[in-house]
Amino acid sequence: MFSQPLCPAMFSPCPIRRSSCRPKRWGFCKEMDMRVEDPRDLERNTMKTTVIGRNENTLQTLRSLLEEWDGNMPVTVLTAGVDKVFALIQASPPDVLIIEAVCAGDDELSHMDTLTERFPNMTVMLLCKAPTAEVMQHAMRLGIRELLTEPLKRTQLHEAMQRARRRSQGRMGSHKVGRVMAWIGSKGGSGQTFLASNFAYALSRSSPVRVALIDLDLQFGDAVLFLADHQPQFTVADVAGSQGRLDAALLGSSMAHLTPSLDALCAPESLEAATQVKPEEVETIIQLAAQNYDYVVMDLGRNMDSRTLRALDMSNDIFIVVQLTLPFIRDCKRLLETLDVLGLAREKLHLVVNRYERGGDITLDKLESALGRKVFQTIPNSYTAVASSVNQGRPLLDIAKSDPVARALVQVAERFTHPNKIKEQERSLFSWFKGSR
């Protein structure tokens, strides 16, 4: 009946998370198909963690939070400076190394230059009070997978440790390749960014799946701000600059963790940074995301450069957003002709009509006739609810789940997450029409 085994600890405290699942919401273990079959297996799979720093209070706080996360995990706490780290761990490197540092400049980080190269399987976390953007970028390029900030929050450390555990157990890399989905507007102002971000959120609510939202409108992207009221620390440009060290853990630590099942990677903050992102770097990011997430949703800009073309070529599904006005239809026809010339398969192109209202001058039949394509989905016009969602930086499903736009986005998501349910609804609707004739 279930596609995955139910976790035996679902209705009681979990030996790994030290918490209880909420079976009505999840139904399955949320920790990447984790199975708690034999306590001895848990003991064998427990990570070793070493904490090194000079501040005794900080070290004690880290020890307490780590023991709270997993009381069975061996934790070694050492009082020393960054310059002594390599010598202290080289004889017996841990699975996770947490380093407390001042992060005032590059001098401290220079001591870690060979650390990640010498121990590539070790997850290195850096704890700083107020790291600058330069320090964060330097840390990423050195292969430091997690950057923790003081005052340290429990959730921040626990989420970082969970990602480290997934990497240690090799579970992220063993998943099947996820579905890559691109959203592109036929004209500026189509609303595709709102639809892409809220579609990703709707997908993520279909447990148990993991969704990545990647903003590839590199010059003017702001997709993440449709779901959160703050700008994440890292961007596509930061990750692209670390391509030589990029792996599942580094990508995961660079993403903004919006919900337990939805991560996002935002567009660069400056035009200069955007121009430095190369097509092959975009390809690497998409490939790695597809290996570690069930769905990868991309918001693309209208600039049909080599990076956008690379993303389109790697997509399983391309949602083309249009509105029922002549300028939109004209530009949409040009876009479809371009995609045909590029050799993209017609079956992966999905026409989405946004802000649809019945009774307009241009009907859906006229649109389909003009474009030579069937409409995949209509999104109703609901200005008040959509404007409220945008202004608050919150998903529409959170503030107005019964709104027609929210229901339409859920329907699009369920076409992929629950295709049998949609087919059954279509059959029932057809039977109703047939019986009413």
C-alpha cells in the first residue's frame, strides 16, 4: 500500500531525531527513507563529531545542542585555535568538524586551505559571530560546507547536522534523478515568477518529496522573496564560483531552507555577479539538484542566452505563461517558434494561461488556434489575494488556501505528484457530463 516502509518510531520518540513524527502530516519518515529496524544499526551509523575553539562558553553550548540532537553521538570538544586544527584531527578525522573562529579576515581561513582537500569526506562547519560576505565566499571556496552564525540557534545547528548525516550515509546521492521543471514568461509581466515559486511550494506540500526552487533569472530574479521576507545568504553566483568543490552537501548548505521539504537558491544580487555565471556552471547546479531532490523548479528570465538555453534543454517540463491579450499571444508565438527551432520536444511544453477570466474578447479556443497548442492549465484572476501574498512575502497557500489561484496551482502540482487522482477526477467529470446529456 505504501511506496516506502513506515518508520517503526512514527508514533513514539525517534532514536535519531529525539522527537516524534506527526503521522497525520507526514505518514512516512521525513529523514530521507530512514528505517529504524535495529538499534545496533543506529549505533554503527552514528557520526563522530569534533568541536574546536577558544571560547569555553561557546564550546559548552555546542556540546549541549549536539547532545540534544543525538545523545548517542560521540562528541569531542577541544580548546585550541584554528591554526592547531589540522594537527589535532589528522590522526583520527571525525565525520563532522565544527570550528569556532573570529572570522575577522582571511588569515584564519588560510589555516583551513588543505583541510577539506585532505579529508574530502569530512563535513566542516564554521561558527562565526558576524561573517562578512567576503568571508562567506572564501569559506565556500575552501569547501566549508556549513557556515553557522552566533548567537547559535538550535534549529540552525540541528538542520546542519541532519544534512551532514545524510551525506555521511550517502542517502542523498542514491536517490533517483528528480524531475526538472522550468517556468518562462512569454512576455514581461506574465506572472511566471509568482507561479513558479508558489508552484514549488505546492509541490513541496505533497509529502514525502523534496523540492528545490532555483532562480535562474540571473539579472533580475527575486523568486525567493515571493515565499520569504528576507534575502538568503548565498546565491547562484556563489555556488557557481565553487564549482570545483561543489557537491550535495555544499549545495544543500548554500540553499535557503524555507520549509522542511522546500529549499531555494536565489539569483545573484548584482549584474556583475550574474554575468560571471557560466552555462556549464548552470548545468552542474541543475544536475546536482536533480540528483538530490524529487523536483527541481526553475524560474527563467526572458533573456534567451546560453545559460537559459542550457536550463531549457535539461528540463523535463517547460511551463510557458501567457495572458489572453494580443501582445502576449504574439510574443508567445515567437517563443514557441524559437523552442521548435531549438529542437525541444513539443510534449514537454505546457501552455499556462494566467489571469484567466471567462467572457473575454479572446477565448481559449482562439488562443489554441493561434498558437497551435492546447492549453495545459488556466490560472484564474485573483488580484487581491495574489497582491497580499506578494506584499507579505508568504506563499498564497498559507494565507488563502481556498483562493482560486491557490487551488489551480495545487491542481498543477497534483498532475505530477498524484497523476492517478487527476485522471480519476477527469473520468468522473466526463461521466457526469455524459450522464447529464
